Amino acid sequence: MSSPRLRVKIVGAVCSMVQFASANGPLSAPDPLPFIRLQTAITIGARARRTRPRKSRRLGFARVSGHDERLPKNPGRRNIVTANDVSPIAAAFNALNSANAAWNVSIERPAGVGWIAGVEMKDAHTGPFNELLMRIGEQSRSDDKLTIAASFALRFGYASAIAIAPYLRFQCVPDISLGNVAFKFGAGTFFERTALYVPRGVVIEGDSRATHPSMTTVPDANTLLQRLREALVSQAAPVVDALYRWSGFAHRGTWGMLTSSWASQFTTFCNNPHDQRDVAPQLDAFFAGDDIVAEMRPIMTAVATDSETHLYQRRASCCRFYLLPGGNLCASCPLVGDDERMHRNVAWLKSQQVRAQPQQKLH
């Protein structure tokens, strides 16, 4: 029998984030994450097995850096998870589940088909990371390593929701270092979910959650945003290097894919999805700097209809989808003219509004 473990389940549908799709598909469509809004896919995770929450869970632990990270135990009875037991990071993911059942993250050290440990992403020449890249090429009918690398970069970028969602919704940043995470990619090579080994993280000083032993603090909100940026960049940098060594795809190209995905997560998890302009200052502050992340940030533009205002983007680099059989240019591609981009953005936003309207019953 397997050992007990704490698993935060946030159920959802199977990810349909397809880069190699038609012009109307998710990644080539103007909306950075249309599949989030349609609930046909997710960015924190995907595979749905159960929608009814368990009344209680037994506590487990993950072994990291030679020691056990255990949640508190209560002698004399079963180890039932209570509000006092659960790390604030785990609690944040539980709350995300309450907000949207499609958002999924596991707190465990997973094993099985499709899972790649974060540390395994440092080497693209061997192991499960290399196998994933080969499958991306096979399924896209391409042996062009540059295009395969760009495709993977977008997939990897969407995994950033594990940090951006709790930051935007609950003002905390989990430890997403490669040694504390694993990523699952499905049979179709698309990103499905992330696992967090140990639920620890950062909050602002004075936050009531700061007293939990799994949490550290920063002095203010600006520093917390900077900590989010540092966490994402630190996690991604070894992967960017590994892709370059394997494919020759320029560092700038991969960073352009990643920053595009990060910006999409900001607009997806912002507090007001119907008017996303409020998140624009946060994006400006997040990308501010003099490094390659600041240089390769996407350009965001507000697109409005009568009832919605969304932020759409022009990426800083091209995903190379148009080079594949049947491929074309994404609306967010830097090779697309601004007038054409705006036309496609408006058309997409209007189409999503139509889809969101309740269908009239036939009498």
C-alpha cells in the first residue's frame, strides 16, 4: 500500500492548448488564453478524476534535501487535515479550487507516465525531457529543432500559473524552484498540470499567514512582486539554457515565448476578467528592469467592445508555427501587422462574447 500523502485536488478538463492548430485555434487566436475562458483547458493542471471534495485527507510528507517536510501531527487520532495544519500555500490552492474547479495543482512527489521532475528539465539531450521534445516533433511532423524548442517554450510558460495565480489571488508566492516541482505533459505533448513537492512560500510581513513555519516574509507588496519575478526567472533560466544547447534556438526567442505566456496568466487570473486594464500597471512593474526578460516582454493593447475590455499582446518573438505544414501566423505574432492584429483581436473577443451567451431553447 502506498504511503499517505496530502494531495490538493483542483479538478478540470484535459488541456487543449495546441500550438500546432488552425488559425482559429487557442494559440493562434488573438486571445492569449481563450481555452481558459471556455473551460476546455487549464493552465495549473488538467486531468479530472473527481469533482466532489473529500471530507478529510491523511497527512503525508515529501523528502527534500535530506530531510522530511511534515505537516503537524496530532497524537492519539488520525492525522486529519485542518485549517491549522495546512500550509498557507496549500490553502491558497484549495481556495483557487473553490473559485474555479478547473484549476489543478498537486502537492506531492508524483511518479508515472508524463511526469518530468523539474531538475530533469536541465538536460534536453537525455531523459524524459528529450523524449517529450522528440514527441513534439513527431506530432507536429517536423524535425526542425528550432520550431520544436519554440513549441515547448510556450507549453512550459503556461506552467507559470502555479506561481502567478496564488500571487494575484492570495498575495503569496510558492517555492517553484526546479527542485520542488514536477510537470506533467499528456500523450498529445500538451502541458497538463504541475506538482509542488513541499508547500512553502513567501508573504508580506504582518500577514497572519507569516507565522506558519512553511512561510517566509518580504517587507512590502513591491518586493513580493519582485520575488515572483525572481522565482519565475530562476526556474526558467536553466531550461532556456538546456533548450539552446539542444536546438540552437536563441535565448531571446525562448524568453519571448515565456514572457508571452506569463503575461497571459496575468490577464487570466486578474480580479476583473471583463475589464483587464487594471492588471496593466502590475505587468509594467513585473517586467520592469534591464535584463532580457524586460527586453523580450510582450506589448499589451486594450481591445474593447460594448461590455468587455481585454488585454491582447504582440509577442516579442515568433513561435514558428507558420513554418509547419498547414501553419500560419498567430494574431500575437510580431510578423503580423498592427491593423491585422487589431482586426483579429476584435473578431475573437466578439466571438467569445457570443459563445458566453446562454443558448436559447427551441420551442
